Amino acid sequence: MTQPATPVNRTRRSFFDRHFAPLMAVWIVALVIAGLIYWFVRAMPAFDDVVKPVYFIDAALAIAFTWRWIRTRGRGNRRQHGDRRRTDRRDTAEYPTKPPES
């Protein structure tokens, strides 16, 4: 008697294996700022023309951070080559770990 094949647990790959929390945070903050600006304009209509550029700044920042989240790194700039800190500079004569004595 054969047993049923065990299902393979494949996780779905999201957008290039990226986390969506930073992207959602950017857009939530942008919408909150837009809502606060709208509330401010509704409370004080005289500032309508003054705060219109702030809407565009808010949208431009949201788009810029979204683009930064979307863009992929080139092959030479993937940060997968291990620790980027200069471990070879530790404990050398040129870069002492002890503070200089006064």
C-alpha cells in the first residue's frame, strides 16, 4: 500500500523576497500626514493655498521611498559578501583598541 505524498511546503516569494512592512509604513505615514494637512485646511481655510505644495512634497517623498524600496541592487552591490566592517583593522598598531593615555 502506498502512502500519499507529503505536501511540499513552499513559501511564496514576495517581491524579490522583500519585507512589505517598510513600504506599508511609508504609505501609512504619508496618508496620515495628508490627513493632518486636510484637517488643518478644513479648520483654517485661509491656509489652503499655502499648504498645497506640502501635499506635493508629501507625495514626492512617498514615491521616492517607494522607488528606493523597489529598486534592486546590482550584482556587485548585494551586501552578501559577509561582514562589511573592517575586522582586519582591529588590534593593530595603526588602530589601537585602547584609548590614548594622557
